[in-house]
Amino acid sequence: MTSTRVPDLALRQDDVESAGLRYEEARERLSRFGPNTLPEPQTASVAATFLRQFRSPLIYVLLAAVLVSLVLSDVKDAFFIGIVLLANGVIGTVQEHSAGKAALALRKLEQPKAHVVREGRMQEIDAHLVVPGDLVVLDAGDRVPADLRLTAAIDLQCDESLLTGESAPVRKTPSPLASSPMKNGRDLAFAGSLVTRGRGRGIVTATGKASEIGKIAVEIGRASLSKPPLVIRLERFSRVIAWVVAIAVALLILVGIARAMTLNELFMMSVGLAVSAIPEGLPVAISVALAISMRRMAKAHVIVRRMPAVEALGSCTMIATDKTGTLTLNELTVTDIRLPDGTDLICDTGADLDACTIRGDGTAPEAAQSRAIALLKAASLPNEGSLVKGEDGWTAVGDTVDVALLAAAYKAGLPREEIADAYPLVARIPYEPDIKYAASFHRHGDSVRIFVKGAAETLIDMADRMDMAGRAEPIDREALLRQKQEMAARGLRVLAFAEGETAIEADGGFGRHLLVDLVFLGLAGMQDPIRPEVPQAVRDCHKAGVEVAMITGDDPRTAAAIAVQAGLSFTDDQVVTGDEVRRAEEQGHSSLDALTGRGRIYARVAPAQKLAITLSLARTGHFVAVTGDGVNDAPALKHAHVGVAMGRKGTEVAKESADIVITDDNFASIVSGIREGRVAYANIRKVIFMLMSTGAAELLLFLLAIPLGMPMPLLPVQLLWLNLVTNGIQDVALAGERPEGDELARAPRRPNEPIFDRVMIRRIWQSTLVMGGGGFAIFYLLLRQGYSESAARNLLLLLFVLFENFQTFASRSERKSVFTLGLLANPFLLCCIAAAQALHIAAMYTPLLGETLQVSPISLTEWAIMLVLASSVLFVMEIGKWRVRHRERSEKS
């Protein structure tokens, strides 16, 4: 985290420390730099946003379908398609406008008031009036109003988790204005962070959008730089459809001109071709598929805020995850206890302290807890925190380290309230950074017991003995220091504990001079522990072909230790620091892309760098899902292919910037979301295959019939009936097909893989040849047998309705046999197929519809012949799938 001073302010430490700014200077700077507010989100008008939803090749084709229907005086169908387009436009408009909420949520972090010194007087002013150069005074509980360079600090700690993602408060150290800012940012306080302890003052270096939080607000106010994978694929798909329709129509118009067809015949033929090729029911079917998966995902604690994100999560090839609060519990917790004799004890983690214990390898929990009693007394008594259990669970107050130590004592059955009665407090030495320890003195019998906690090196120097299984033996300082270093190497924050004894009437009072000849009790290692479900979830991601990278502001050693516990796969050279990212950024995109090509653990990363890493991963060919819960994560959440925010502990800014919110903060829920996303995309492909295969069959029917001088096989109104009514009922049911069960066993689709991949193209050609070629042969034979054009079209239309019925069954899986899926697995599909057939039969026997569609009842013999012919498409598809499965088995063996 870095910040720079505003230029040309001519700050002198003596002036600002004594009097602050003059009122006139403050007014001039307010005019020059503007108010200390975050930028308002730039949003287009509702009308402009609504019109923008119609800029898509597929939408252009559907608008053409509306015009075609109106030309045919088919107001009903034009109205139906228009409603679909209108609904899509409204949904898109609402979703796009919701993006502005992230910037609005960020504005809630602005400090309403600030304490400044001007002309020698302390005063409280509105925070938006703070200007660069102001002398700001901070106290515990204040929210920092702007970015500051600290000139004084007394035990000052700031919670910067909203910016850095790290749960531990940061201790601040002042520095002279004339010197360069510290690289670790310890002499800087950032706008929006919370003062948790102590007091201090500093000079404002940046306000408004120039502050660190302002830069984030500017970034998330921009339009997203990445499109969801489904949108990208559908745009390509739409362009393909538009070109296919244009080329086919142009080709047949040339044929028609060569045959000396009239303009009316050419027009009707072009209309028929366009209607047959346009997948009018696709937007509805896609919306249904996504809506069903949204409902399933909600049951798995995955809330989808933007509909295309349903499929995006299933398409992701890389999860760039935050550490704190996502992989970890975001709670500093004692996880390890090391006694001087080398005994290791483990503290169970979890929010429910009543269900947690302390245990050791090969040691019963009761015995392990008794070994740790002395240490935990020293952790609990010189402690200024509090931990109280109420009706709503546990409530913690105080420094996170103190709270973690109290929780460890509670797990050992040692609540401080109970031991405090046996050890009445006499005096206390509170923790201060310069002394690096805290101590308390307690009356116990005829003496005063001393308990000390603090830095290991400090307490090792205070002690002359160490506790060896209940015996006080001479201290081995080198061995204890090695224990501390070994624990620190595992990414643990290490504290030491000691105890002693003195007379009740201590000469000179109870102070530092009594902290000698102590007994060293052991070490406690603390960390933000891994969520229990994370390792299995990471394994599931790897099994599904999804890579996982960690991006954190933490130390590289700590990040690597957490990554190992989480089950992430990486080598030493794949641990990348923020400095390496900065140097790569300076050298250009190619250098950064090479770095992210190998990096998997990113440590000491600033918010802007997290966004740069995300965009680089996308450039190198990944579909990227970014997870996070803090304000610092918001830009990356906004501009990733899919942003995933944590719902419980996530900030409102993160949730508003994300596409998906995990309500239980469970990383494993992301895996459930990936599965449902893949189901949604698979169902969309099933719908597209069914619609395009029948559309392609109709195109082939025309391409065969017209050049041979035959009449139009089907009239435009019959094609509309076929595509919008009978097909439209079945594709919606197909969109709700259940999971096939092996979604997570498949590798993710390649980012550049189109919807029309080899599998789709092969299956479409197979079914097109059967339906289009078979339909042409039947039409030709019927005309040769003396059937009138109207009677031949009547039977051909029934044949295509039956083709659609069987093709719907064949579309239920790309590789599995429909007979293994079970006919009753999707009862809604059976009902829709029956309804489509019933509608067509009703049309045959209804005079008005029959006359409009030019259909009429047929004999049972004709029914039987058409049924047998139509079933051929199902068997051809099944044979094709069997060959694919057979080839895959042969390749594996």
C-alpha cells in the first residue's frame, strides 16, 4: 500500500505541528483539490442503457423475425418475439444499472466528521472539507478521513482489512515529513481504515479520488473489462447464424432468378429460409436454463446477481482466490502450543468454542490440556481482551491477539472468569510496543504470582528456568529460540509465556524490576486458520481441471504456509511478490503475462496489482473467477470474467462489485457453483443443438428442393408454427434437464472453444442429413405419387414435428445414451413433447388453424409411416454417441 504527498504544498513540520493550516489556505486548497469525497459513479441514462441491450447480431436476427411475422400478418408471433426481446432488454438494463451500487456502497465508508488543527485550534469539521496539508488528529474509534503521513503516534493501530484483506491491525510508526515514506506503509494511515487502538496525528497527503480508497472507487466505477464467457460465445454464435442465413438466402435467390421465379416467389422463399434458420426460441430457452441453475445454486448457498454469471463460473479455468476470509476463517486463532520439553499441542479451530479442544499426538485431550494449564493461565490473566457467550453466540472485544489467547484458554476448560477468582488482580503492566510484553500480578495464598506474555526473545531473557513436564530446570535459551524460529517458519505468529513469584509487599511497587528469574512456560503459535472444507474443495477444483491461485497482501512465507495447508499445488519459483509484479508491469504486458504464466501464489500484493494479475491471466487465455471479501478486492471482482464475493463477512462494496455471492463464506460452495454452471452450459448446448439441427434440416430441405425446380416444401407460416410453437415448447423443457453426474470429472472447456465445436458440428451434420435429406426424399416421393402440394406439405410438416419430438430425446446428452438417462428422469420434457404433438393434432382438426396452416387429418397408416421414418434420427444419433464412447474407451486402454 503506497501513497504520495500532494506536490507544491511547501509543508514544514514545525509549522503544521504547531498551528496546522491557516483558514485562507484551507479554503484555497479546497477550491484547488476539490472536496474530500469519492467520485460519483458515471452511469448512462436508462434509455441509452436500454437501447444498448439490442446491439447484438442475434438480436438483429430476431428483430428480422418480428418484421417477417408482421409481413405475414402473423401478429401473434411478432408479439411473442417482441415480448422476449423486451424482457431481455429490461433485464439487461436492470443488471447494468446495479453495477453503480458498488461505488455507492463504497461511499458509506467516508468519515462524516474529522478532527483537524487549523491556526492552532483543534476543531471538528465535516470530513469532505479536509484538504491536503491539513493536520488531522486520530483517536481510538475514529475512521481515518483521508490518506495521512503520520507525524506522531502513541500505541496507534489501524484496521486496514478493508484495503489489504488482512485481519490483524497494523501498528503505526511516525516519521519526519522530510524523509521518504516507509516501504511497509507503517507511517501512513489510509482513508476508510479504522483506528482500533491508541492515538496519533498526521498530515493529509491525498483526499477524495487521489486517496487509496478513491483509486478503488474510480476503478470499480468503470465498465467491466471482461465479458462473461456465455456472452462471448453467444456473440460468436450469433455472427455465424447471421452469415449462414445471409449466404443461404443469397444462394437461393440466385437460383430463383436463374429459374425465372417471380419477385413474390423469391420474397416468400427468402422469408421461409430466414424463418427456418433463425432460432427464435433460443433467448427464452437460455433464460430458462440459467434461471433453473440459479435456483439450484441458491440451494447450495450460491447467490447469482447477474444471470450470465451462472455459466461463467462453470467455464472458469482459473480461480484467483483471496486468502483472508476466503481460504481462512479471518479470525486470529491459537493453533499450536510448544512446551519447553518439545511437546507439541494442537488447538482445534472453529467458531464454536464449546466444541473445540486442545490435543496432542498420542495424548488424550484431558492430559494435553493439563500440560498446557500453566501456559494458558499466563495467556489469560495479563490480558485486556474479553470473550463473552450470549444468546447470539460469542462476542469478542479487544485486541485480536488477546481474544485469540482467551479462546485458547477456554478450549482447555480455563475461562478467565473462573481463574480470576482464585488469582485476584493486584497490579498490571499493559502491553506497549517498546517493551514487547504485558504482565499482571495476582494474589495467591501468601505470595503474589506473576504472569507474563510477550515476544519470545524478550521473555527468554527474563527467565532463568523452564518448565520441563512440571519440573523447573535451567533454561536452554538456544533450544527455545530454535523452537520459536521453527514455528515462525511455518507462518505462525509466535508469543511466549512465563511465570514467577514475589512477596506480597514488594519493595518499589509491582513493576518491571520484579520480572526476573521467571520460569519459561512455552510458546503459542497463532494464525488465521484454513477453513476445514478448503483442502477437499481445492482437490475438487483440480479434479475438475480448474487451477487455483492465491492472491494476498500477506508475507510470502505466511502465504506459502497457508497455501500448503489449503492443498494448492506450487513450487518455490511460483511464489511471486508484489515487487516482482510491479517490475513486470513497468516492463509491459508481455513481461507481466510471462510472470502470471508461472505464478500461483501472489504475496504482498496491492489492490491495483490484484486487478492487473486478473487481467493478465485473462490475456493468457484463462477464464478467471476472482474471489474476495474486502474493498481491496472490488476492482478485481468487477473486471474478472466472474467475481465471487463472500456473503457473511464480505463488505457491501465487494458484494455489489461481484457477480456471485457465497452466502456461507464456504469455498466449497464455489465447487457446487462450478458444477451447476457446467450443467447450465450443457443444457444451453442441448437447446442450441436441437434448434440448430432442425433449422439446418429445414435449410437443407430448401437447398435440395428449390434448385431442382420443386415447389416450396413448407410455407413460411408452417415454418413459424414448427419453430415457435411445437419446437418452442420442447426446448424450454430441455433447458431444465437434470445434471448427468460427471460434470466435475470433465476438463473445463477451452476459453477459445466456440459453441459450434467439432462435437456440435458433427452431430448437426448427422441429424441434418437424416431430417433434411429424409424430408426432401419424402416430399419428392409424395409429389411423384400424385399428392397435391398442399397434401404433401401436410405430411411433411407432421414428419418434421415428429422429427423434433425424437430429436428432443436425442439432445438430452452429447455422449450418454438416452436409454441410460431414463425416460422419467425429466417428466416435464415428456409432458412438453406430448403437448407439442397434441397442439399439432389439434391444429389438424381445428378449422381456423387448419386453414391457416394448410393442415388436415391423415390416416393411421400415414401416421405409422411418418412415426417410423421420424424415429430414424434418434437411432442415428444413438449410433453416433456409441461410436464416440467406443473410441474414447479404446484411447484410454
